[in-house]
Amino acid sequence: MASITTLDAVSRVALLASDVLVDVKPPQPTSAGLSFHYADLQNVAPISTSFISLPNNADPVPILEQNKTATLTSVTLIASSATLQLVPSVPSISDQPIVIHAAYTDLGDLLPLRTSASFFLVSSNSRDAQDNALLASHLATTERKLVIHAFPLEAKEEESWNTIELEKVKPFVTNALQSSNSLNHQNGDLGPSGDQQDGDNMLKVFEEAASSVSSLVGREIKPAVATGAIEPRTLLITVGQASAIKEEAVAGVPGLGHLHISLIQPLSPSFLLQEIPESVNKVVIVEQVYKRATKWTPLFIDVAAALQSREQRPQLFGAVLGQVTPSNAEAAIGQFLSALETQDSGTLLTLGDAPGRASTPTTPQPPHVPRHESSYTKILDQLFGERLEVVNDPNLVPTFGEAATRPEYALGRVRVQDEERQLLEDAVKELIEADSSYNVDGELHAALRKWLTAKDDAKSSNTIAATIVRLLESHPPLHPSVERIFALKHRLQANSRWIIGSDAWSYDLGSSGFHHLISSRHNVNILLLDNTPYTTRNAADPLKRKKDAGLYAMNHGDVYVASIAVYSSYSQALHALMDAEKYNGPSVVLAYLPYTSEDDPALSVLKETKLAVDSGYWPLYKWNPAKEAAGQEPFELESEAVKADLQEFLDRRNHLSQLANVTPEMASNLVDSLGTKLLAERKKKAKQAYDELLSNIGGPPLLILFASDGGKAEKFAKRLSHRASARGLATRLATMDSSSLEELKSESHVAFVTSTAGQGEPPQNGRDFFRALNAAATKGERLFEGTELKFTVFAMGDSHYWPRPEDASYYNKPGKDLDAKLESLGAERAAALGLGDDQDADGPDTGYKVWEPLIWKALGVDAIEVLEKEPEPITNENIKIASNFLRGTIAEGLKDTSTGSLAASDGQLTKFHGIYEQDDRDIRDERKDAGLEPAYSFMIRVRMPGGVCQPDQWLAMDRIADEHGNSTFKLTTRQTFQFHGVIKKHLKPAIQAINKALLDTIAACGDVNRNVLCSSLPNLSHLHTQVYEFSKLLSEHLLPRMAAYYEIWLDKKMVAGDAVKEFEPLYGPYYLPRKFKIAVAVPPNNDVDIFANDVGFIAIADKNGNLEGFNVTAGGGMGVTHSNKKTYPRAADVLGFCTPEQVLIVAEKIMLTQRDNGNRTE
């Protein structure tokens, strides 16, 4: 049969094999996506698939999480740089039967997702695309795991091949599930533990599934296909569109082998060693990866790691797979191998034509603007004419790229414009103040003065600008400012600047740039179009709540806000737009334009608008802070229907007020009827009804009370709560201190979870409860006798924390005391006391796994099987990813005077800025009893490479400690200073003072390279001086860029604003998995403990005592997590020798290895 495209091949399988299909559309008006293929298939075969279409760059993960019960869910999308946004969310669906079919032109857009999937398949042509789509569907269905299938966006198989009959697709996937004998056990594991075993077992799973697909399509499917010489000397390993490299092209080159890999996850070392012959002395990894964050890709590292076990290791090269056709394949290979002979292994070559060389590079096209939006853009054009400037105009995309339409980019342009206008204003003032020797014409002088007074006047500034330009061109003065005025003459006119966006900006007002726009104080107008029809308002994703952008902006206080609907009130829309343009400052206009597609008639838009406005769903209003400054009412409600309802309500209240005035004795009854008695009775009945409802839903109610200092006991309590809810129990979760003994009398089942603090003391948030419990037990009361209270306790502690025999009683003392005293007060024990010991193999989990089933048995729900996955906790990695390069909300938190602390997430981010949050433990109880928050303060650590500071810097540190801290500062073992007792309002002044002393706190803490240690006394010898200089260079080279530090603490801003996309060249947006430490030593002294650091450099001197180079160590660390036996101290290994010129690159590459391969899960 004739060949078909990859999009055809994949769309057929994805639609027919899935229960749910989620298609992420490409940018409009591109038709290269998969959507139009699905429409054609509807008439070919019976389809029962639930089809969901999402807009371009939308995150499909929330939709996938809602369809966990589906046998198979497929996602189709076209990969781009925006696909990287899925990296944080994809791990949450890794244990669901999901296939992501992603069309690629550059595999670099998809490789970051590789570790989140159990299987990652790469197709090379349309035949592979069909077969691998079937294979991916089979694997996802039988293993209930995430599978990623990457296929080329534009590729065909040159030879004819038989496609699968459409009616066989669904039965094949269904039968595979019913007859599967998979290694996917009940606990979700894929076999024995160990990376090697896991990889080999998963490879067996792949081969079994591939065998089933091969039987269906009549072709053999392998994870890798080898061609060429039997004992090759050079081996090409290709991933991507390499089907043009035919066997005869490879055979034409003596000693050449070709290994094409289609399965890159799992990829075990044993598999690679089996496929790479012993005869090979050169291995070239050729991948279709054009955009590379690092020089070596994950596949290159996998191959290098696998070959480490061989005595004779071949030389490794990385290369790019370019455009190769069957006709030029042999020539391309010959040219490539010739170039390889003259290059070293550090050079990145290209096999075939480099991307973009064979065809004309494509220019980004303006995004498609729906025709309905012209309803508002035409009004803007009519109102402001030539002065209208849409800052994020879609027509800017061909010039400035896809980012030109984003709010962050628009704000950057506005900032640049305002800075240019300020420069223009300064130049005009200089020219006005110039003396007579510069011969400034009187008419020009008057025009310049007139412009200064009317520069922000929309109408007159245009006329004056034309006059100034004319006079300057006819009689230019000799003053140097004239040249600047000519260069900035386009800023003489006061334009009406508008940024047009959609309601998508309302889903995350912070990261979308909306918050930055309204807080910028720039004179810019924002038009937000909301196209959600009133009749489908409740069909939105419940996991993504749209925020009220208008209310958010009004709360800012100095922003003009209006809500308009042109299909409801044209005049109100006109007035609001004109008022917004007149307002001196940021303005936000929310515009309602309900439609589902461009084909919706105007009458449909009109009907939806009327429903929304008349019901109050879309109120029309204006909020003008300028009126408030003039003593007028700033808010103006203009929705007639809402105003009528409000007036009716006020009239009712007025009638009651008049009745109370005429008959005063009735006032009390009226107030009571409206307030206290009736509401109290209703609340009481509602609570009773609610409690009865809870007790009758699925099972008995369960109250879970916890006491936890570090959060570990709270984590176990939340786990218990989640699993209880999954079994149909009416579950409540709270701290022990939030519940009293009297309240427990009305409970039927209570589970207590507590950790151990100090010498067998209860945690902070359970001490009040324990005090009350001890008091009742001391009095011999039987509080719970005759009640239905049944209890169980899970206690957590460390049996080896107190090594002395006489201190053994402290082990799990709070939990043991709680269990005994509850029984003495008359409560019935529902399940035996559970003991979690940190010393067990799995820590407290060992005891918890024994204790939890006892609860389910006591509650009668032990027969219920729960397969639902527990929610993933928010980790430091999530916080870093969402922090906007370590900004978080630190700046806002510093301004919040209602608390002495920062938000918990900001507390993790401030570590990168050299700051830790602390509180005074000695007065915690005292302040809690007084109803006060803990006495928060902060520790600040200075970055000081090699521990060297000048005398004036020492004096400055001493002064900072007195003025901003607790009058002390410490010298740390990592050769720097630490300040303690710095309260929040002194943080910024303290850091500014440190920077004024020519020191800083950047990267003194956090998951980055910390302060670099160096052998003491740099003046001891010439060698010590040289080594100290290298320590400083190392520290500066590995320093994160951290623009956030300068913005937050030093009040500095980037010259180009947000127009320049921020990036971290070394660390990326995720930074390191954990802290990274470097030390430099000068033998024979090891005062920096060189082998206890991640990287160490041991100085080697030549015969003249000068620095010749360094012996390099790596892998050291003394950090051990208490009670976690998987952690242990380790001395570093000596890797080899490097010259002084290689130090920076060696340290960088070791650190990048940790960044890309370090454990981010624990």
C-alpha cells in the first residue's frame, strides 16, 4: 500500500486504542497537529473514545488525574520548548496507564521527561510510528505505567508497508489487558530491587509486549537494530530519524557498525554492553538533539557508564543527527567519518545536513487572533487612533519571537520605553538649561518648555512633538543633548499603551506577570478578555480555579479597574476605556466576550452576554482611585439588574429600621430574629445533621489527632487520614492541642499519632493536651467511663537516641504515657499501641505497617481494598521550580509587618540568599501562653572564599552585628561569618551593609556551591597565595547569577526589565539536588579536611615552589541523616591530576554531573 504520514499512523492508533484521548492543539492557524486527523477517522470506524481538546501549550496533567479509572488514556501533542513546562507535573501520573504521543523535530524538547516514564520509545518513520504506538498502548495498559512515544513530525517510510486494520486495534489492547501476565505486582513494583535488575526486568516486559505486537503487524520489533560489520571498529549509535541510513549504506564503509536504538528508557548497562561489540574502539552517539542544556546527553552518559566496566574502553564522541536521505546517506557517512578522524572527543559533529541548512529557516508566525476579539480592538483603534500602541501585538512575533505576546515581555517593553522617555526628558532639560553659546532658538526653547509641562497630555504632546522635531531639523543647536533627542524623538508623543491578554492570565495572577504589571506603577493599560460563556461556566476544570483579577487589582489600591461587556452596554465600555487611558498609572479593564469558537454568530455572543450581565455573573463597574483622592466615591456599579436587587434589599432593611424606631420594644426581637437565637438554633441543627451524615457515610467516624515538631508525625497522620477516607470513613484531622478532653467524650473512634521531643517530652503542639491528660489522671478521674470512646496510639521515637540504660524509658515515652492514661481515664483501647522506631530497616514505617491494619480491623473496613495513589507531597524541588529563580514572595513577605517570619516556602528560598529563619526555643511556651507567635529571628551567613577579609571588613562585620544582630557574630568551620538574632525588619539593611563592605551572602547556603575553603594564611608562601587566588576564581565561577538577590536586597533592577528572559547558565531553574562543597588544600596541611568535600583540589608544587596543578578528589561528605541507614559518611576518591587552567572546567563538570544525576527524591 502507499505510505502514510506519521501523524496519520499515530492518530489512528491513539484514537482507536484509548478510552480517553486528550489532544493538545498546535498554535493557530497551524494545521499540522493531530486534531484534523481525528475528524476523518470518525467516519471510518466505530469509536467510543472520550475526546478532549486542549488549547496550545495547555497542561494536560490535571485532566489526566481526573481520568484515573480509564483503562488507557492517550495524549497527543507536538513537542516544543514549552513542553518543558510539563517536567514538574508529569511525575504525578507516572503510575497511570497513559501514553504521551509527542511529535518531535528536536528530541531535546522531550528528553527531560524521560526519567518520569517507565518506557520511552522513539520512532524514526511512519511504519515505526504505528508499531510503536501500538506497543506503547500495550505497555501502558498491561503495566499501568506512563509510556512516552516520540515520533517525527514530518516523516514517511519510503517503502510500502501494510497498516493495521482499524477494527483490530481496540480488541488487541483489550485482549492484552485480560491475558497479561505482567511483572507489575500489587505494590506497583516491577520486580526485584536494584537499578540493574529493574532495567533488565523492564526490558523483558518490553520484549514480551513487542512479541505480541509483532504477531499482529507481521514485523519484528526490537529495542535496537544493529547493521554493518560483524566486528566493527567504529560504531554509530543513532536515535531519531535515522531510517534513511540503510544497511547497504553502512556496509559500504569497512569496519563500520550501526546501532539504531528505539527504546531509550529503560536502558540497562547489560543491554548496552551486549549490543556494543568488544571490537569497537570508537563509539559515536548520534542523536536528533539540537538544543542542548549540557554538552553530553543522558544517552551519552548511559553509554559511558556502561563501558566503564570494560578493560579496553573505546573512545566516545557525541554528535547531532542532521538531515539524511537514502540517496546521500553513504556520502554523508563518509564525510562524517573523515571529519571524525581530525576531531577530538570534545567536538560535536553533525551527521548529514545541519538542521536548517537544507531548507530555509522558518520565521515565527504571528499567533492567530480570533475574529470576535476585533469587537474590542476596533474600539481601541477608533478611540485612540495613531496613538494606540498594543505593547504585546501579535505582529511583533516574527521580529521578537513567541515571547512577544506574554505579559512579562510586555512589561519589559513598557519599562524600556519609560526609561527611554526619562532619558529624553533629561536631554530636553539639559537643552533648556544650556547657555547662550549653544544658540538655542527662542521658539525651540518655548516648545521644549511647553513639552515638559504637557508631555503626558495625549492630545497636545503630539502637536508639540512635531514642532520640536521641525525646529531641531531646521536649526539644530550644537549642544550634545540634541543627538540624544533625535535618537529618542519617537518618545516625544504620549502613546496610549495597551497590553491585551486573555482570562488565562487569571489562573495564576503571580507567575503570569499580571501581578508585576499592576504593581509596576507604569502608566499602562491592560485589557483582559474573558470568553467563558455563561451557560458553560461550571464546566471548567475544578482543579484550576480562576481568580478574580478585578478584585485582585482593586486590593492593590492604586490601579484603575473596570468591568465591561460591549454586547451589553456599548457606552459603558467606551467610557471605561477612555477613563482607563486617562488614569495616570496602571489600569485593568476586564472585557466579557463569550464564545466557544470563531464560528459562533454574534447573536450567540449577545445572548450569552445578556445572561451573564443580568444574572450578576458578570457585573459592570468602574473603580477609579483618582476619585478617592479627590474625596469622591471611587466605585461605580453600572449593572442595572444588580443595582435593582441591591436596592430591593436596602428597602427591606429600611422598613425594618423604621419599624424599630416607631416601636422600640420590638427592636430586640427584630435583632434576635435576624441574629443570635435563630442563627444559633440553625447552626446547632446543621451541626447535628452534618455529624449524623458523616457517621452514616460508608463507615464510622474517625478523629485523628497528632503532635509533631518536625512534621514527621504529621505526615503519618495525614497518610492515615487519606487512607481512612479512601475506605469510606468520615475522617477529621487536627492537632492534639486543638481538641479538649471534654470534646473527646462525644467521639467514638480516635487515633493518636505522636513523636518524641527532648527527654521523652511531647511535641510543642500537643503539650497542652498532655497537661490536661496528666492532671485528670493524677486526680483519678474516669472521664471516659460510660462513653463510646475507643482509642489507639501510634508513637514514634528512636530507641538508640539515649544510649545509657537508665535513659531507655525516654524511648516513645509520650505515646506510651498517652496510651496508659487514656485507659486509666476509662477509654477503651481499639487497637494495640503501635511503636515506630527510627532504628528499624524502614524507620517508623516498619511499626506503622503493623499498626495500621489493626485500626481497619477494629473499624470493620479491613476487607476494603484501596488502590488509589496517595498525593505527592510538596517538596523543596517543587518550591524551587515555582520560585521564579529564587524570588518566591520574599519581597512581599519582608513588607508584611503582621508577623516576624516569612512564608514556609520562602524560608527554603532564603537559604540561597544566605539566610536561615529561626526562633527562640527557650521562650516558645511563654509566648504561646501569652497568645503570641514564636520569637522569630534570622541567621545571615557571609560568602567569603578562603576565609580572607580585610581589617576594615572585620570592623564592618562587628558594626553590623551591633546594629542589626544580637551584638555577636560567629566564625564557622567553613571559613566565614554568621550573624544571629537579626529580626525581619533588619534583614535588608544588614545585607546591604554586608555588600557595602564588599562582601555578600549569595550562595552561602542552599542547593548551590557553598563557600570555597582554602588552606589558611595565603601570605604563608607564594604557593599559598596562588592557591588562594584559585579559590576566589572557583567561588566566582560557580556562583549562581541570582538577579533576585540584587532586586530583593539591593533594590537593583535589570536595565532591560523582563524583556530579557532570565536564566541560570550553570544551575538552570532547578539548581542542585542538595548543597555542594569545595575545598582547596596545600600539603602537608589538611586543615580544610579535603576528603570530606564534594570536590577537593590538592595543590602540587613544582621544584621552584610554584603551583604546577592539582590532584582532584570527588565524592566526599560527612552528612548523615539521623535514623536513615541509607545515608553514611564517605571519604572522597582521588580522580587524577589537572592543570591550573583546567580547574574551573573540572569543578564545573563535576558539579553539573551532580545537578543532572543527583537524587532529588530524598
